[in-house]
Amino acid sequence: MSETPPSPEIDTSVPSVARAYDYFLGGKDNFEVDRAVLHQAMEVLPEARLLAIENRHWLTRVIRFLTREAGITQFLDVGSGLPTRENTHQVARRIEPETSVVYVDNDPACLAYGRALLEESGLTHFVSADLTKPDELLSNPTIRTHIDFDTPLALIQCGTIHHVPNELHPHEIMRTYIEALPSGSYLALTHFFNPQDENGYYADLARRTEQSFHDANLGSGFWRTREEIQSYFDGLEIVEPGLSYLHDWWPDGPRLRPVTDAEHLIVGGVGRKP
């Protein structure tokens, strides 16, 4: 439970994506209404917490790849959520200390709890902006000051677009972001996944887990098909092994435990702009 008094701007009567994600990861900056999202999901998917945990492990591996192998030294982390262990700047700066990172979120909790923790140097900044309005976000003066759009960068959309409803046209939102990226840039994206498997087991599990998010009044969380998620990479060259289950994307070592149902319901990929 959060020890910090809530800001007047923070509505604790409805769940927040950022605070719910924090609770999924075992964080303390959340409230009962946020914790209810996980508890509701666990009634359908007992390992639901792994949706967030595996997502975070994947992000860490991707940041290491982008920094060490791709030579990226600037990151725009959109929908970053609340700070936790192994934030983007921490992972990247172990490899390249001069990496510039701008975090973006529009959740008041992220502003209240995150800015002081994340803005620890002149190379780390936090911006309040709405990821569903990419033109406004990309023109933000802080982003334009600290991210050089004339040189390659990494755009992180880790666990974000699956909270954008179809009526806001997530494909068009992603196309705007990709068009703004200079050549040689990368997109790293994860998304809740409906496998539409032949026997329907995981498809049904995806549908019921999605419903649990809405029953908990989160108001977002959409499990989409491979074709829909793949479309968010239009115009990019997909890095091997392509759009895959997170545990299959360049794991750190051999798997020592069985794959859970939850891990079949989220995928991720990295694409490079030619």
C-alpha cells in the first residue's frame, strides 16, 4: 500500500493503468481500487501477475540489445508508468552512461511519484503527455530538446497500445509515431495477445481476461490478434525472432519452469526503420 498521501489530482475511486501495473509488479504506489484489477484477473488467470513481470523482463533484455548491439543512445519511453526497479535509463546507462532518456505518461500518479525519482540527472526527463495524441506528444518542447530526431532513437511502447480502444485508431497512432522516427531508429512494442488457437483454449482465456479488466473498471486492456499487432510495425524491418511470446525473445538462458497460460497471452517485437 502506498505510504504517500494521494495528490488532490489523483482519483483513488477508479483504477489507474499505471498504478495497477505497479501492483502487478509488486510495487507500493497503488490503492485498493488498483489492486482489485489484479485480483479480478486472477480469478480467470491465476498467473496474471506474469503479464507485467515478463513484460518488464522483456524490456530489460530489449534495452540491453538496443544499447549494446544497435548503438542507441537516446530513448523515448512512452507510457512509462511508475518508476520501479530496472527502469530504462538504469539498464541503458550500465552500458552507455551518456544515454538520454525521456519518459512520457499522463497519469497524475506518475507525475506525483515519478518525476523526482526519474529526473536524477540532466539526461533523464519526465513529460506529461497523452500517447493517443502523437502529434502533440512529439512536439513537446522537453522531448524536442532532449531527443534528437535527426539521429536514431528507440521508441518504447511497452504495454501501452493494448490500452488504446479501436475507436481511437491505434494503427494510425502508431503510423504517426513511426513516420516521425529517423532512419535507423527502433520501435520496441509489447501487446496483450489473442492467439485465436485452433481449439480455442487461449482465445477463450484472452476473452475472459479482457472482460475481467473491464469488470474491474479499468476501462481498457484489449487482447488483439497477431495480424492486428503486426500492423503496428508497418514500415519497419522486424528484428529476429519477430513478433513472439516474450519468453522466446532472446532469453537470458534455458527455461527452468513450464510456460504458464499467462505467458501465451502477451507478445512483443522490435522493429528497425530502414
